[in-house]
Amino acid sequence: MSEDSIKRRAKGLDRAFDILDFLKEIGQPLRPNDIAKGIGSPKSTVYELVASLLERRVLEPVGKDGHVYLGRQLYFLGQAHLRHFDLSREADQALQEIVSQTRETAQMCLLNGRKYTVALMKEGERNFRITSDIGENAPIPWTASGRLLLGHMSDEQIVEMIDDQDFMLPNGERLPLATFLKEIRQATEEGFFSFDSVADTFTHCFAAPVRDERGVCICTLCIVAPRADAQSHYQEYRRVLIDSANRLARRIND
């Protein structure tokens, strides 16, 4: 295969992943024409890639108007990934332990490119339940976990990674870069961070790092609790979360 052919295939693969990422972000079926506009790609290229992805069941047709959406083949691939991904299996157990000890909602969170996402979640056992959409991307500065997931990076790398508009918080205020960087360094040193959620006015978020053998935070374990309960049980929740994260790190690094 020539070098030009290899480059064309690599570019086509990038475009295919752009299509999948865009559909996941939008969260609803779209026509190929709308996908092309959304990802800024030529219509002919998108139509060709959509046809190929449909043939492989990575995409599936929806309705009679030419809409497509993420296909069942992705589900099967995801299940195969989970069967061989120790972190997910072990984290699932850790989240269940957190819920049993605190009765609050527990999450495992990761970086997804330039964004933050909830990868796993166990709902709390109280009547007032807090839920989150698994796999939905959020700006990193909006999250407690973001202060830990970026701890291994330099200030320059952090500035380059995060989109400038992501420092605009939901309330319309702008998070100063200096404040964000200071919180990252403090959270990394302490191995913990918590704050009142900036995404809603009812919850408090706790986060603790799960570090690999190099000391890099590969994911976080989190507790999301009503603010009043978080204040009443702050030290207990903090202890449970840090202990759970440390145990998870030991299990996956052994």
C-alpha cells in the first residue's frame, strides 16, 4: 500500500470517529447531511463513510427519512472491552462499596479528550436520588474531578488542553485561570477535592484520585450528595472515598 493510500485511510478513519463522536454528543439520530455540517466535512465523504458504517452495523438506520444513529455493534464492542478492562470491573465493585457505606450516589470519572465524563455510576440508596448521564461530556473546570485528573500536567499543558470557553461557568461567571491552576496543585498534593457543584444548586461533589504506578491519576471516584448531607457527613464521606480510591489503585496496580 502506498504512503498516500495509508494517509487517505487514516484520514477516513479520523472522519469516521468524528461522526461517531458527534452523534454521541448530539444524542439523537441525524441525516448524513446534518452530520456533515456538524463536523465540517464534505457531504460526499460523510455519505460514503455512513454507508460503510451502516454496512458494519456501527451505525443503524432510524425511521424512514434517512436518519442514522449509533448501532448495536458498538454495544457489543463495549461489552467486549468491559470483559477485559480490569479498571471497569474493579471500579464497579468500589462504587457499590461506597454506596453501601454512605447511601449516596457514587461515580467513576475520566478524561475524554478535552472534556470530563462519568464512565460508571451507582445510584444512592436514599429516597432523594442523584443521577447523571453516563458518557456525557462536560467542561473540565466545572468538575471536582478535573482538579485531580490534570494534576500530572504542567500549567502550559493545561492551558493548551482546555478550551477557553470552558472556563465560563453555568452561572455566567468566569473561573480565573490562576484559581483553577492553584486548585489543581492543592488537590493533587492533598489527594482530594470537593466543592459545591457549579452545575446545580443542590449538590456537593467529592473526588479522590485513583493513581497508576507512576502516580498519575487515571480516573477518580466521586460522591455526589445533597449539600446538607455533605456538610453533616463531610469527614466520613471524605474518608470513605479516599480509602476506596486507594484500595482500587492497589487492586489494579498489583
